[in-house]
Amino acid sequence: MKAFRQTALSLALIVASIGVANAADKVRIGTPIAKGFEFAPSQVGAEVGIFAKNGIDAETIGFGGASRMHQAMAAHELDIALGSGPEMALAAKGSPEIAVAAMYGAPNGLCIVVLPNSPIKKIADLRGKTIGISSLSGLTAWVAKEVARREGWAPGELKPVSLGGQEGIVGGMLAGNVDSAVTATENADVLEEKGRLRVLINIGEIIPDFLAHVIFASNDMVAQRPDVVRRFLKGWFETIVYMRANKEETLRITERLIGMSHSIAEKAYNEQMGVFTTDGHFDPQSLKVVEGTFIELGFLDKPVDIKTLYTEAYLPK
């Protein structure tokens, strides 16, 4: 009887230890929009079990804009945020977060569109024209200015017009209020397929040296659960490898979770999959370009050392 009790106790301890080992750590992941291919890996990784394999219970939460997402970080409602490179400046302003991985390089998620019958056929044709943007202090405004700079045009030769969010930009474009516009590539692909707009060029072709998106971790997460940060990033980059190697399965998942048609999901995959980083390391040249956006976009009023705004300490070895 004593031996039976010892055996039963041993089995109970084994079962308990397995339960503890298998307990996944909850990680709340914020994205600036609810649906978008560039933020799909958090959902794909959860769907195919990669995060679970790394002991992560990943919950993705979409927000109506980057500012709301970072407010949620400040309110301790998120552990991880998927944001833009220029948003790294927020940490210098006191936002309780730090960039822990380079996520996505050239801004292939943005493009310049014109009307289908527009006489604008190439970038040079934009000189002297108007271009719709979200706001004068947003990323789309910087993109418009950077395009003009890289083309060698004088200030004002490409005239930005603030039209609000994506709906306002597209609406202003369709109404003929601007000659061109900077918009999300996926939206543009949908409208081009319907014959309502024409994609002039992908921004990634003009500005290849950039860091469009980074992964932020809250300061609480870094201080209190550093191993969870490491395991999350390990799962993230394993997901990127999986997505690159399994196109059709990735398309099946993104079509359902993001609400894309097969043709649009495939376009998004072909345009964007290649700019996801596979190791999270920060490229110095891209960081230099991003650093130049901090003051120009109004995030900061004086220069800051960008090296203080990110760390590679939690990347997979």
C-alpha cells in the first residue's frame, strides 16, 4: 500500500511538472491596424502552433492607429507592439517601451497611386503635382518629401495635401482633388483590381534603405519577463521562416484571418514577404535614415542617439 502511495505521488508530481512546463506565457501583441499583411505573422505563428511550441500564448489586438497602440503600451495593456521605425523616437519622449527587433525593411507596404487615366506614367511626371497624404506630420508626409529629395526636386515641387486616414486619401484621389497619393499597398491592389486606381510605384523601390516596422517590448516586459521576450522573438522569426517556406498555407491563413481575396493575398505576399527580416538585427544605414525622420516628423525637437532606443539583447542566438 505504501509503495502504491509513493507511486501515485510520483505520478502526480510528474503530471504537475508537465502542466507547469506546458503552461504558455500570455503575450498581448498590439498592431496599429486590425488587418494588414505586414502584421500577419503574429496570427500565422499562433495559427500553426509556432508560438505555442515556444511557450507563448499570443493574442493579437488591432488598434485604430499607431498612437492608440502606443497609448495602450503606456497604460500597461500591451506587452509587445508592432510599430514603425520612426516611432522608436517615442521612447526618447518617455514612452515605456524599447525596440527589441528590426521587423521589416523597405516600406513595401506603401505605394504611390494615380487615377487609371492619369497622364502620370512615371515618377518624373509627379514633379510640380499634388500628392495626397494622411497628415503633414505622418509617415506618408515624410515619404512624399523623401521621394522629392531623392529625385533632386526643390522643396514644393511635389505638393503634399493632407487628406486624413486611408479612406480620406483614397476618397480625395478618386474625387480628383489630388494628382497622386501615398496609400497602403494592399488597399491600392484591391482598388487597382477593380479598375479604380493605378499603382505608379512601390515606395520600397524608391527608399530601399529604411526600417518600416520594428518590434517593441514594454519596459515591464523587458524587466520582469526577459525570457518571455526571447521566446516570443524566437517564435516570431521561426514564423517568418515558415511563411517563406510555405506560401500556399500562409495565403490560406491570411485570406481567412485578414479577409483578403486569394489574388490580393498573393500580391501582398509577393510584394512584402521578402522585406521581413529573419534575424531581427538593426541595419546601420536603415537606422540612419530612420533617425532623420525623428525631428522632421515632429516626434522630437532635438537630436537623440538612436542607439539608446533599441537593443539586440533578446534576439535569437
